[in-house]
Amino acid sequence: MSAVLRMSRPSPERAVELKEALQDIRARVASTVSPSVHPTLQPVLVAVSKYKPPEDILGAYDADQRDFGENYVNELLEKAPIVSSCL
């Protein structure tokens, strides 16, 4: 089990890529939300983990992403124990 846990974090380079991608997406979402339309509207960014390895999910979590969506039950069942054991 410890081998799985060690492998479950992205490389430092990948962690930077994930963080920068999330920052870019958050900035783009923020630029499209107009407070004049609805002052309390807060969009929720849901990161889709379809086909992504647990390392990327954990890297996104480390970059403050908290909402994830998975398209396939079998992938969720594989990834959930790995990810949750590392949080």
C-alpha cells in the first residue's frame, strides 16, 4: 500500500502544470461572471477526472480544487480509495 501512496502525487513539474492550468481556467471563468447580473453568483468549477490518473486528481486537489466529476463508475471505484487515502 505504501508504494501506491508514494506514486499518488504528481511530479513537481506536473504539479506546476496542473496549478497553472487551474489558475488560467479560474481566471477565465471569473472574467465571464458579471456581478451586475447576480451579485451573489459564485460559479463552481468541477474538474472532470475522466481518463486522468489519481496523481493528477491529487495535484489538482493540492492546487485547491475541491469539486470533481467522474464519468465512469468503474474509474471512480478504482480512483476513490487511492485519492482518499492520500488526503
